[in-house]
Amino acid sequence: MNKKNWTLWIIVVAALIIFALWARHRIHFQWHVFAQQLRLADWKRISLAIGFIWIAYGLRALRWSIFLRPTRRVSPFALIGSMVIGFTGVALFGRLADLVRPYLVSRRTQIPLSAQIAVYTVERMFDMGSMALIFSTVLLFSPDRHSLPRPDLINKAALAGLLVAVFLALFTAFVRASGKIVARLMGRAFGLLSKNMGHQVEDKILSFRDGLNAISSIGDLLMVVIISLIHWSLIAFAYLETARAFVASPILANLHLSQCMLLMAASMGSSLVTLPVLGWFTQIGLTTATMQKLFQVPWEPALGCGSVLLLVTFLSVIPIGLIWARFEQVSLRKVAHESEHAGETIAAQHEQAQA
């Protein structure tokens, strides 16, 4: 692990220790109530939520295959294994394994890794835009939005999400039309703060432009947008089904979709920087605190729901991913290291080309 990762580990561990010391005398937690909440949970709903998540992996493979069409026709079924194994790597090794998916797709299709990283960049942008659009739409137009805590702040957050979605759409259009000009202007702007940051921003935008060029027609663009919206809708319903599975907690059993959006946003925020294993506990902690503070869910069902949400949305892929990796003779630790090294090499090559 490099110095930056060690520093992040130390900060997170220190934060967890401080929280544990603070909570020890302030939170009266009853483990038998926690166990009862898990025992009484509706595991059929939880199984349905896991099914939604697994379908979402298939949609990711379908979307990636559309991005590859201008270069080579690849069946989405040929890419599902790379998606599943890649997300298994992220679940086990954290965001350090983010490039496992493009790395495996590159190996399978024999298309250069740089092109796959460009696709990955576009994929993340569509993910951000789709989630922002769903989040803002639900919070702005849901009939139960007035029951949320601090509706004034929630309304502002929803409008901000809508603005983010609009900005990403306009930014995408500008980059597709004049990617080099946009990259140069943004690179110079951020270069005023840091020359290295300016190079990184310019490189990211050029990579995004390359990925957008993989969308060869309006029809493909519409398909990608529809797939992205369905994908994130499935994830939202997976959160909702998991929360409502805790039938022994009246608040969770009757959770509204608008409330689920806040819970989902907290969970997604905590997963942006995920450390191996330790990140599981930070994600559980943030989602648990969100339920307790925003919806007044008691600590025991909140922790139970937070733990199962992690299992459903993040860890349920691990068994099938390990089996798939074994079947394809892929060493997760090895490909995680190789993909990270390859990504650093490509980034260094781009920096040298720009120098």
C-alpha cells in the first residue's frame, strides 16, 4: 500500500475508535433486540432485493457492450463475468480495485486498456447523472416529500441534484462536440491552482471524450440513457425492499421512496472512498446514523438494516464472483494489482505526452 492509502487507513481507524469511545456511554444498544430484528426480517424481500442487484450487473454488461460497438461487436453475456468479478474485487479490496472491470474486459476482448478506461469514465458519468436525476425527481414530485425532515433543505438538495443532472448533460454535449477545446480550457483553469491538477483534469476530459466517441448513434445514446435509469431504479428498489423487510420496525416497514432516496444517498456517499473490509463498517455506520437521526429509527433495527443493506448492495456479489473467478482461473489479488499498475502506466504516458 502506498503512503496515501496508509494515511487514509489511519484516519478511518482513528475515526472509528473515537466514535466507539463516544458511543460507548451514549448509545444504549441491546444485542438481543438486534438479533430479534434480523430473525423477524422478511428474507423473501431481501432475496428480491439481491435479485435486483444481480440484474443490475447484467445491465452494466449490456451498457458496456453498446460502448464497444464501434470497435467490435461483443455480446453482453461475454462481459457479465468481468462485471461480476470486478465488483467482487471492489467489495474485497476497496476502490483500489476499481480498474479490474476495464482490465478484464480488455483482456477478454483484446481491445486496449486505454479504450476501456475511457468507457469506464463515461460509465461513471452516466451513473452520476442517472442517480442525480432519479434522486431529484423523487424528492421534488413524490407525494410524501413533505413528511421528510427539513423539507426546505431537502427541496434545495433535490434542486441541486437536478442542476447536476442538467450540467452533466450539457457538459457531455460540449465534450462530444469539442472535447479538445473543453479539455484545454478546463486544464488551464485548474492549472492555475496546480499544474499537476490541470494535467489530470485535461486527461480525464479527453478520456471522457474518447469514451463518448464510442456512442455511434442517437439510438445507442438513448439505449444507454434508458439502461442507466433502469439500472439505478433497480438499485433504489433494492434499498426500499431491504428496508421494508424489517417488519418489526414500523418506521422501516413503511418507509417511503422519498425517504429511501436519502438513505441511498448516504450509502452511496460512504462508498465513494472504500477501504478493504474497513470500508464495510464505515458504510454500515453512516447508513445506520442516517436512519437514526433522520427517521428516528431505534439503533437496533437501524444497525440491522444498515448491515443487511451492505450485504445486499455490496457483498452479495462476492460468492458468485469468487466462483466465477475460479471458473475463469482469475486471481483477484493479482488482477487488482495488475490493473492498478496498468492504470498508473497509462496515466504516466498521458502526462509525458502532454509535457
